[in-house]
Amino acid sequence: MPGIYIHIPFCRRACHYCNFHFSVSQRQKDAFLDALLKEITIQADFFKCLDGESGINTLYIGGGTPSMLDTSEITKIFHHLAEVFPLTELEEFTLEANPDDLTYEKLLSLRDTPVNRLSIGIQSFQYNDLHYMNRLHTTGQAVESLKNALRLGFDKLTVDLIYGTPGMNDRMWKENLQRVVEMGIRHISAYALTVEEKTVLHYLIKHGKAEAVSDAQSARQFEIMCKILEDAGYDHYEISNFALSGHYSKHNMSYWTGDPYLGLGPSAHSFRGRIRSWNVANTAAYIASLEKGELPSEEESLSSEQAYNEYVMTALRTMWGCDLIHIQDEFGEHFVREIQKNARKHLQNGMLEMRKHHLIVTPKGKFFADGIASDLFAG
């Protein structure tokens, strides 16, 4: 199920926790859009070497803040993609958006574009959380954006939430979750607040200007989330993602199942078979390269061990887990023996379980899935 991801590197304000590539200046926006169209054209043959692949199934515009784009700019990007890639089988076109951009008028305009799914960065309905994270929108804008999106027919919605923020007690976290459930949102992505180096939040905590994040709080609120959402009928189909049946994110599924995808825009990554590539994380350098007709990217070929480790990392995060038959067919018997040996202690301590030929993280182990996966790596 091939997919395309486009990174829009512009934001109105820098969130304190964000370590993605972005700029709060729009000075380069027009030059960036011209460069993006050139990159699309240059990458026309990206999927053609794949056996048995047909049209593009998913398109995802992320960032940054893609909802800053005018709908005419979104439509222009789509039409150029359609001239270069086969989009007749496109099932899902997702646009990431911030609540402050999603006015009623903007949503009306978006309804006339090919976008059929919105991923809205609510993060929290609590004022203190929004202030701590330096989010631009208000609680009122968050609620109104969701109400208006639903009213205008955008029933394919993802709401992004963040837990583990200092000052958000368990009652507040439950209120955030219950509000989303009661509004009928069918897909929820929720992430523990992490403090990445070189972010504003890292600087503030290091210098005692912001309260530190508590791992114990994050683990407890993860358990609260699992209980509330699973009781409400959501499938916990990936560690950070919950959905009602039939409403999984098709695009994100491609990352977890190893499908090929093309990344466009500065800092975007691509994957095709055992080839991984990435664009320069610098908008000016990205533009300059494409003005010369050159791709601003590097690539590497994954060894069997690297490809196996990536499979383990992504598959173990899903409710389907690691398929030992797939490992046997794709990587060989040596890797089956390796994962069985490395999984032994986690099977014994109840963090993992075997269901037929699938190695799956238990509810007890879900919060620690990434650490468990690293224990299963080869090498």
C-alpha cells in the first residue's frame, strides 16, 4: 500500500517540546512550494521499481503546520501530484491541522479540496497544559474546531493528545479523554510528553524555569488512557493509537507494516524495500538544491540485521506483534532463533506473550514496548 508524505516546515509559533524541522518565518514559503513541485516531478519513478505495486493509496501532509497553507495551495500540490503519480486509487488524504487555523470558513474551504481526513493537534483542553507547551490555540478554539469539523462532514478525524505534562493531574487527563470520546471522535493518537535535547523545553527544565516531566506520572496516565478508551470500544492497535473498528489510519499503518512510502519536503524520510533515504533538514538548503535540479537527499541500504531490527521495532508496537513466519521468510531461521532467545525473559516476566506464531506485547508491557523491542534486536 504505497503512500506519500509531504513535510510543510512552517509554524506560527514554536511549541516548547517540538524537535521536528520547522520555521516560524514564512519568508521562504513561495520558494519552498516551487521547490516541492520540482521534487515531486524529479521523484516520478520512485515507486516504479517495485513489483506488483499499483496506485498510491494514502497521502499525508504533515509538518510543521500544514493548515497554514491556503486551500488553493493544497489543491495545487494535489493536482501536481496527480499529474506525476497514479492517484486514482487514493483512499485517504490526511492534513495535519491546528485548532486556531480551523475556523468555520477554513473548514468550508477545505471541504472543497480532496482532503478527506484531518489530524487535529488538540494536545489538551486544559489551559495550564497549553501554556506549558506554548501552544497557540485556546480551549475554546479546540472545542469549536472539532464541533465545526464534524458539523461540516469531516467524520474522519484524528485528535492528537499529550499526557504526562507537569500540572495535569489524573482527573484532568480523564476529562481530556472523556471529552474526545463523548464528541464521537473515532481515532485518537496520544503521546507521552518527552523532553528532547535542543528543544526549548529541555533548556527551560535544565535551567529550572519549567517543571520536569515525571516518568511515573506518564506511566500511570498511559494506563488510565488504555482503560478508558478500551472500555469505550476503541482498539489499541498501536502503542500511541486508538481507533473504533474500521477507522485506523491507513497512512500510519504503512509505516508499521513496512510498506513503501515517499517523503517529500525538508527532513522527510522515504522507504522502499531495503533502501532508506532522507532529505536535508534545512529549508534553505532544500530549496537551493532543487533550484539546481538536484535531490537534497541521502540514502542507505539496510543490512539484513538493520532491516530485521526495524521490523521488530515497528511491528512490536502494534496489536499484531512480530510475526515469526514473516521473520523466517524475510530474514531466515537465524533471526527466528535470535528473537526467541531474546524474548525469553520478557515472556517469563509477563511483558510479552506468544499467540500462535506472533510475539505480542501484553498490557503490562505496552508502556515499555520500545525498550522491550531493543532487547529483541539482533547484534
